[in-house]
Amino acid sequence: FQQEGWHYELKGCTRELLCNGIVYNEMCGYYQSLDGILDSMVYRHLFPDTPLAFDTGGSPQEISKLTYEQFLAFYRQHYRPDQARVLCLGNIPTGDKLAFLSRNLNALPDYAPAPAPLPPTSPKTWKTPRTRNVPFVPTADKDGDHDGALALAWAISNQHELYLHLQMELLELLLFGHHGAPLQKDIMESGLCSAISSAGFMDECPQTMFLLAMRGCRPENLDRLEKLVLDSLEKICAQGLPQSMLQGAYRQMLLGYREIGKEFCLDIMETVFTAWFANADPMAFIYPEQELARLGQALATEPDLVPQLIRRHLLQNPHRLRLNLLPDPDLLPRQEQQQKQELAAYRDSLSTAQLRALKQENQKLAQFQQQPDSPQAIATLPRLTTADLPPEPHCLPLSEHPRPNGLPVLRGEVCSNGVAYLSLAFDLSVLPGHLRPCLPVFTALFPHLGCQGLTYDLLGAKMAETAAEITLELQASSNPRDEKRSCTLNFFLHGLEEHFPETLALLLRQLTGKTFQESKRLQELLKLFWSRILAELQDGGQHLAGTRAAAGLSWKASLDEQWNGWQAACQWQKCKNNFRRFHNVLLPQLEELAGWLGRQSPSLATFCGGDQAWNSSNVFLDQFGPCHPTGEFQPDPHSVPALWGRREFLPLPSEVFNCVQAFRAPGADDPRRAGLTIYAHLLSCGYLWNEIRMKSGAYGVQAQYLPQSTTLLLRSSDDPSPRQTMNIFAALPRTGVENTWQDDDIRAGIIACSKKYLLPWRPRELCQAALLQRLNATDEQWRRSCYQELLAQNARSVREAAESFWQEFAGQSNCCLLGPARKARGLNMDRIKF
């Protein structure tokens, strides 16, 4: 409880009293993020008389009041077999699973009779809307006056009823489902906020709500912004929506219910338990086809359906909350000072004997954390063995179909459930060098702008009408020996099969006629993307820290930093702050890049879907000119930061840190690859877990070996002790290769690391994996050899791989820390800033 929850600590010779604990530190980080404040405060103030008013993780101030006895009492009351509900899902012998459950649950000791269940808690309906003001810690951005946020939330229902849920999902798509959606368009074009951070129907809890949250608002504009939202809803009710938009939203719903995503099984689990614990029929939510058809019929025959939904649940609903989130630069120092005073007062109230007992408690915790789990405890856990693993990995179910223009097309042979997927890779080796710096901006802006003959909002509406979505990605690739380097601009498109010809026509219009001349829209988007960067920093900036630390260690890591990391973030800030320069310098380059793309042919395509969409895709692909393999890409040496030896720190208003140390590492063809893969897993779940998470209280810790990027990353998140963490990272070359590993440890590592070779293929992931595998010049034989090398590892081979790695690469690393400046003093790091 002290380790995972919270405890008092006496630190150093000053005997300063501190609070520490894994969940305590996690929630300190959570409550410093705007999204965390928004999520908890909306529920607290919209449903104040229900359990939803209480944060499941706990606020740091309340966590430190929880006693172990209270924790045990709560556990004994609620965590009981007669309170549990079990879901069995998948291609499994259901009878065997039920027998297993019956056998093990019946073997549990008898529990005391369960207390009488409390009556269902329903919020009292309000007679008038309410407003609440909540301060939060702003980002370190100098434009702090834009850091306010506004949330409007409506209580919808105390029951989970499928048809109402479908109606509210439809309303969400109509209002916010694409760039031309009326309410989203009105909000973004108003200039009163920089981003819509959350919008739509929230049904994760027994009480459901409709939420609209906007960030980047000047506090003096919050009244205008609320009025704009309500006026826009009134306008929609008065004018109605075109039938094409209604059908588009309905088709988007069909796409969402048909798609078999990466987390398909988890999605079903969440759907089942959400409905089940709300005393609704979970099977109705798994099989919604009948009610979906009913809604489609209603859209065609009831012209007032949408206006009635808006009036009943939004405009005329008095149970509405306006939450003003106001930036308070002094909030964090004030909270810290108050906590410091309370802890000092508590310490001063303790007698000498009580202080001695507290010190002994700290020592007992440290001794407890040094002890490994007993064999008896480990034996209680069900465990796989390597004998449970198949001898071969799951292959990519692909067939190759070259087109007459020379374009290789890979078709995935998996069920796509009426959804079609198409991926295209365009070679960037022939891109003129002066256009390379604008690639990140081009890639991000492309899906959000219009094309010749269609403004951004009309194009968004057209894409919604065909239930299509498009994303872009920059990809650096090389064969395992890094002999040929390539870079591609990849397009990922998916939509309903029955409308895929129209979807492909829209994609072609964008490829050949994308325009960057919508000046007002561009200004909105520059604010939007900068707002997203600030949101990431408020959440700790883990991705930015990781890409910055890895930059310089390999050509791929450096490109990733330019495209998606610190350099890209600085470029977005410059664009947002100086639109005139953007318009005069970068905009002509974006137009030139769009023209260049319109003359190119893809070098590779992948597809998943049915025969009808397959035939349409072939007709589409045959329109391109002659296609050629990707060429050699030469990175710009002037854009790469110092290779290694950098120690950088970005101050953020926070109580905890995110720490990253990145090392150069062997590549994908190195014989140490399999051993290092297991070594990184053992560090994550063993040494680093014990030293940084268990003993220091960091919420997250991870070692990650990336052979394609030739890097090994060490990370911690929500970390209260950065100095200790960085010392542990720095000492790894001397202490990180354990002599106590047994073959059981290695077998556990093999099982964990084999998962990526054994997961079932989903259509979207198969399309992307097929594209990446071909671009990296690997094949099924390569995947098979990687898997079999993994299975062949033992304690000696892993130890030798780790020792060899540290001997070669211990001195080739960079560090990046994000967190409070006052706690980073003495760490000898260079401060970076935007």
C-alpha cells in the first residue's frame, strides 16, 4: 500500500517530510494537465450528487488521507465473487472456460453476506444551467492569455438505451464529424478558440452526457463563445441540414460499427461491461443492426428528427454545465507552498519517538522492495511456457498483383467486414531539396484543406458522404543492413466498400489539385496544431522528450525529430506567430510541393477489402503513369543535431518529470538483436521497474530497443526523483547486466517479446504492415528468422548481447528531461526552449 499508493518519507539530513507513492505521483501529473482537470471537473460538477463526482484515481490531496484500514475495508466490501461479472470472448472452448471459472470460484472461501445494495444513484435534475470556474496550471507558452478553456456539458440520460445512444452518436457526427460539420465550422472560423479538444456523446458511465470542450480561449471571450455555440445550434434547428449530410453521418456510423480495429476484442469488452453495469442488455449493444436500420429509416422519413434531438437534449435541457477553465500561473506555486506548510506542520507535531517510528517504516519499505517475490506467490499466477508458442510466426496473408504501369500492389487476404483500405507510398528521394523542410507542415495540413473546385468544408462534407477517412505519414525506411535508405510520403485511405469508387475519385482530386490558398483556414490550422503541441506538453511531453533524446543517434531518429519532434514543434510555433512570413515564404513552397505530388506516381500500394472495392482500386491505380521503385534518400547533414553527448532540459509547470536517455544501438541485421530485445524487456519489468518505479515512486518506466532506428531508449514518466533516475540510467553500463537471470526469466521475456509476431491481423494494420515490410526490404523469411532467433535465446546469449552492447555504445547517448525547473537544479543540463 505504501509503495503503490502513498507514504510519508523523511528525506536527507534536513529531515524534510515528503509524500511519495506510485499512484500519488501519477495523479500529481494528471492534475497538472488541462485534459485531466477537464475530465474530472466536468463529472464532479455535472453530477455532484453521484459517485461520478469522485475521481477514480483520487486527487493528490485526498490520496494522502487514505489509510490502509480504509483501503482494506473498501476492498472487502466490493471486491467479491458475487459482485463480479465475467466475459468470455473469442474462438475458444467456452465450456472449458466456464468449468474453469466454476471450479476456481467455488474453491474460494465463504464471504460474509453482502451488504444490502444501495439504491441506484441518479442525479437530481437541474431547473437552470449552472456555471463553475476552475483554475488550472497553464503551459509555459508565452502567449498565456490564450490558455483558457471552456467546456459545455449536458446530462443526457440515467439509463443506457441503445436507440438513444445511436441518436446521440449521429448527432455527434452531424455537429463535429468532419471539417464542414456546421457547429465545428462555426467554432473554428470564429477565432474564439484554437482547438476543440473533446466533443460528442460520452457513454462510459451509467449517467451519460454530451460534451463540448474548447481550448485556447481568452477568458474575456468565454461568454461570446458560449453564445456562438447556442446560436449555431438554434440556426441548425431553424434551417435544418441537407439530406446528403444526414446520410453522410449515418454512413460514418456504419463505418464505425463495421470496422475491425486493432483493439476489436477490447472494444467489445468495454461495450459489454458499460451496458451490463448500467443494467442494460449488453447483447443489444454488440448487435445493433436492427436499431441502426430503424435510425436510417427515421432519417429518411422524419425531417424533424435532428432538430428535435438538439432541442430536447441540448437547447431546452436545463441540466447544462458551463465550466470555465481559467489559467492561474500562481496555482502550482501556491499548492506547493500549502503542501509544504502542511507537511512541515505535521512533521513538527510528531514526537521524537514517532519520527523514529516513521524512519523505521521507511526502512521497512526499502527492505520490502529489495525482496523478490516468493516462489509460493509466483506459483499462484497462471503462466505460459515457450512450449505454448507456435514454431512459426503468423505470416502476413498477402498476394502480389503488379499493375500494367509497373506499380506493385499487395492485397491483404483478411475479412474487412465491408470496409476497404488502400495505402499508397510516394518516393521522396526525387523531391527537390528546398522543399524538404516543409514536409511536416505539408503532411499535417493536407487532410484539412480543400482542393480545386472544393473548399475545405465542402471537401470534408464530400468525404463524410462516402464515409471515407484519409491520413498521411512520413516514413523513413531501409533494408536490415541499412544499405539503401528511402523516404516516402504514405497515404492511408479507408471507407465503406459500396462507396469506394466515389472515395477514390475524391482522393485523386486531392492528389492532383490540392490547394493551400484558403488563408483564413490556414490561420485556424496553425493555431490548432500549436495548441496540440501545448496540450502534449501539459500532459508531460513524453513523445517530444523521446524524439529529442534520440535525434542524432541515427539518420532515422534525426528525421523523426525533424518531422514529429522538437524541430517540428518549433516550426509550428514560428508559423503560428508569424503568418506573414508563413504566407510569403512557406506557402509558395507548399503549393510547389502539391504540384510536384500531383505529377508523381506511387512506388507501392497495399489493399484490403472485397472484390468490388478491389476492382475499383485497380482502375484508380491504373490512371498513374509509369511507376518506379523508391530511390536512395540522402538526409540533409545540416539539419542533424550534435550526434551524442547532449543533456537537455525543458522547464514545465509540473510537480513531476518525464525523463529519457537514448543510446545508439545495433541495427536490425546485428546478431545481438534478439538478445537486446529480451534485455530491454527484462529491464522494463525487472531492474528499472524495481529501482525507479517501486523504490522511487515513478508511475511509468520503460526500456525500448528499436533496431530499425538503431536506438535504445530508457524512459520514466510522472517521476518525482529525476536525479536518482538519471543516475540509475547512467550506471546501467556497470550494473544493468544481471548475473542472476535464470532461464525462466529469459523464457518469460521470450513469451512477452513474441507477442508482436502472433497477434491476429486486422485489415488496417495488415495494410500498413505490408507497406512497411516492403519499404524496409524485408519479407516473410526475415520475419521467420527474427522470430526463431527470439525463441532460441537463453540467459547466456542475452547476457552476452547486453554486455557487448554496453561495451560498444555506453558513451553514445543523449538525455532529455521535462519538468519543474526548481527540482532540476544541479543536474548539469542545458536548458532548451521554443
